[in-house]
Amino acid sequence: MTEQAPCFHSLAFREIPTPDYADVCLAVLPKGASTDPTEWAERLFSLNSMPRWVAGAMGLRQALVPLIGVPKAPRDTFNVTDQAGEEALIFVRDKHLNFAAAVGVDPVSQLIRVTTAVELKGWRGKLYFAVVRPVHPIVVNAMLKKATHSKPAQR
């Protein structure tokens, strides 16, 4: 039997080729919206444009993670680290896990997608992600909904 290469490509899987967790969330790109994936990644992951409850959850995360020996996330955690073609990448290497989120824009089908890949490290990563895993797609879909239904912030 010959080995086949994966047919779903994403910068997230370039960084984490065999994830412990992965998902893809999609939304319809608003008519006339930018197709720049870096612009969308910056918009989606900006605390100012997140749904309030998501920003609140991020604040709660910052307060609680030191209790299990996980460092607080620095302000630049969600900065874009790479862009290739129609996808922008946010990649974070941390003590408890590696996290990759690739924001892709398909101008032909008018879709925006967020592909997430996570690699867990030790008991801290497993404990942390046991809490995050059930809500992760809910959070990302809420972020996509807000970003695609509101006007972009002026720079």
C-alpha cells in the first residue's frame, strides 16, 4: 500500500503536522470585503473586535493559568507570524502546548476559514486543553460571526 499525502493543506499543519487537536471553522465573506488573510487574522484576534464574552474568557484565562504553572500569554500572542498565498498564520510555541491558527480567505467561494492545530505538552497542556477543547469551536465561530457582521475598525 502506498502512502498518500494529505489533501487538505494549511499553514497550521505545516507547523503542527500531527496535531492532538484540530478543527476548521468557516464563515461567508461579506460582499465587497477585503480578501487579505493577514487583515482578517488581525481583525479576528484583536481583543477590541472580539465578542465581549470571548474577551472576558481570555481575561479569565490570564488570571487562572498561573495556578497550574502555565505562563500568562504576552500581548503579542496573536500576532501574525507568516503569510503564504491566501492564508495567514498565528503560531505560538508555549510551555504547555503549541498552537497554530491559520486564517484563510477564498475569494472564489467567498469563504473565510480558521484552521486550528494544537500539540499538547505534558499534564499541564492536557489539563488546560480539557477545559478549552469543548468551547474552542464555539469561541472561533463567535469570533467569525462578529468579524463578518461588523465593519472593520479604522487603522
